[in-house]
Amino acid sequence: MNTTMSRIEQDQQVLSVKKTMNYDQFQTMPGNRKIHEGHLSRLIRSFSKHHFISPIIVNENRQVIDGQHRLLASMRTEKPVYYIVIAGYNTEAMQVLNTNSTVWNKYDYLNHYCEMGVAPYLEMREFMEEYPDFTLTSAQAILSGVSGDTADLKRKYFQEGNFQIKDINLAIENANKIIQFKDFYSGFSRTVFVRTMLSLFKNSNYIQSEMIHKLSLAPTKLVHCTSVNQYLLLLEEIYNYRLRNKVNLRYATT
């Protein structure tokens, strides 16, 4: 038998693509990421010129697993929606499909797990509302106690819903200490600076009031650095200003 014909004969129809203008039948899947207005606007402009067939995926309850932006763009441009129904697809399938098509950022994962009621993520969102100066990555470092240049912020760990808060009271204490630098340094909330300070807080030689005092004497000395080690060298120099007995802040002592 001809090999090409054999391959053609093996093809089977597994799923059918349906078409509709009945947008109201579709539902939002709980825990799906928030709509990105920029992405939606680009799709609307594209759909207005060319509306290519790009089916969304829904489950048997018409909950959108993949394609919520395409659905909204079709609605806004009054174009038909092409869709595929796959029974049994749930939030896990939604997360995998969305991650593989358009990369979720950490805020998407935070919102997703908050909607799903995962406690550490809810605490993280509350923490970030209390301390809006910190980025999500900085907040993650503070809450998880991550410090140093080589520390792994465990992106996949966060994505998979396994983020844990080491000590919320210590995190709040450290956040308040870092905020004391705000009057002296515009980059106080940079992730690399935050991780530097978390390292310093573990050093028994370090006294926060002494550092703040020295910064008040030389407020322009603290500048952006590219690594924790560079920050530690600079902070050590500032800290030892006018000190007779110099203190080593580059190596943690507990």
C-alpha cells in the first residue's frame, strides 16, 4: 500500500469546530487571569481587518479554558466565535494552555491563586496592599525570606501554587525597616536592594539605627548597584563612616 495514502487514511476527526454569534453562552472560568487591555486592543484591531479562524477552547459548561481575549475581541467587533468543546477540562488545563500560549506573569498567578482561595497568595496580596511600594518580586523575597545574589526565587514554585510565607511577622518587620531607606534612596524597593537588606538583617554586626544615622549624614552616597555584593560593599562603606572600629557587613554572622 502506498505510504502516503496509508497516512491519509489514518487521519480521524477527533474534535469539531463550532461557530456562533451567541456570546452569552460562554462563561469565565474561575481563577482565569485578568484581561490585559493592551492585548485585547491589539486583537480588536486585528479582527477588524482580518478575522481568521482561531477557535477558543471551552468545557462542557461553556467555561472558557483558552481564548478569553479572542472571545471578547469577537464580541467587540461583532464577529462570530469559533470554539471547540472538550469535556472535563478544568482550571488546571486552563492554566497549562494559557501558560503555553501567552506567558502568564507573576501577577496573573497571584490573582489566579487568590481567586482559588490559596492562603499564602491571599496573605501576599494583603501584604502588597499594605506595602504598595514593593513590586511582586520584592514582596515575594520579603515574605519568603530570600536573600543574596544566588538565591532562587523559585518562579516555577510560585507558578505551581506552592509559594509559602516563612514568617509573616518577620516579613512585616523587615518591610518596615526597608521602608526607612525611602527618604535616602529612590531604589529602596528594587529587588536586588531588598535582597541585600534581607542579608544584612541576618548579620549580627548590623544595627539598623546606625545605618539610618549614617545615611542622614551622607544621603547622596547610596546609589544603584547591579548585585547584592556591590550593594554590600557600598553599604559597608557608608556604615563605617567615622567609625573607629570598622564593621564587616559583607559576611553574615548570626
